[in-house]
Amino acid sequence: METAIDPRRPPSRPGGGARNGGGRVIARSTAHRPERTCVGCRQAAPREQLVRLVREPAPDGVVPRVRVDPTGSAPGRGAWLHPDASCLDLALRRGGPARSFRGRVDTGLLARDLEAFEPTRTWNR
């Protein structure tokens, strides 16, 4: 039984790994760490270093409230924030939550929610 050779694929190398010029196999990192962008400072960081914010559902005519998603898995659109008072201040001054949630949102209780989530930090602006 003869196998067909696909002319579009380069020939495979023995061992199957990527090689450098010296013929040694290069170890590839398989650990992928998802990154998200903070709505305050706009810096990318690993997801584990950020707090996820979600917009609560609200009836028509009521501005939806932003709250902390402690599990990081609530349904719907989310925004990410460094657990830092300066990033919270930047997010509120720059309108980061409104931009992330694509509309007006109530962030009035966000500092209190963050303090309950991370009680060892000072969140007062």
C-alpha cells in the first residue's frame, strides 16, 4: 500500500519536533495563559491577576449596574480590572466600564463590591 505525498506540505522530520539549525529539537511551551486588558490602565495581564466585572440585567429604562463576578464565569459580556484602587480610579475617570459594556452603566457601588471581594485592599477613591 502506497501513501500519497501532499505537495503542499513540507516533508516531516524524524521525531516530529521543531528543529533549529544544529538538528536539536526545540522545546515548545504548551502552557497558554489567557490575557485580558484592564479597563483602567489598558495594560494586558494574565487573567488570574485581574478581577472580572459584569453588567447586571436591568429592566428597560433602568441603567444597569456593574458588579464583581467572583467566579469569573458569569454569563454575558465582561470587563477586566486590576485589583488596584488606581486602576479603578482610571477606569471610572476614562469611562472604561461604559466603553466595555457598550452603553451607560451604574458604577456607584463598584468600589464597595471590590472591597467585599478583596477586603485587604483599600478601594476608596
